[in-house]
Amino acid sequence: MPTTTYRCLDCRDETVDRDFNVSHIKQTCDACGAFSRFVHDGVYQQFTDFEATPPDDLDWERLGRMEKFIVAEKMVREGKTVADFEIESDAEGSVSADAAD
């Protein structure tokens, strides 16, 4: 059975491998000691790639951190592309990224 690697979001150094594939897990990090979210490493890599070089067709900088992780997660785990997302602003100026169904 293939394993999936998950990365601690607190220290970003510690990784663990599991025999399942989910967006994230929560556990105590052996490296930093925090009870932290460990995010799917493919999702983390997509997130960091977009932080370094934001996609041209998505207003990446307007998104909050969690929204950015959701976009990365849907791309890595669901096969979405940048073209599948729209950036929407409501009357109060908050921003969200919605994947078109």
C-alpha cells in the first residue's frame, strides 16, 4: 500500500508517513513538540510553489492563508487547475476562492 507524507505546519521540518491519503492530520510533532496540523506534503509543496511564483490567472495575494491551502489541496488531491477557481469579493471586502463544480 502506498504511503503519503505529511509535514508539520509549525516547524515545517518534521514529516510523517501514513498509509492513507487525507488533506491533513493533527498530532504532536516529535521535532517541535506542538500539537499541530500536518498537511499533505504535496499540498504543502504546491502552496510553497505558489507563494514563490503566484499563478498568473489567480489573484493569489488576495487570498488568506487557509484559502491558499484549500486551492493547493483541491489542485493536488482533486486534480483541479487554476482555471477552476474564481476569486470572489463580498460587500465587506472579504475574499474567497471557490472551485467551479
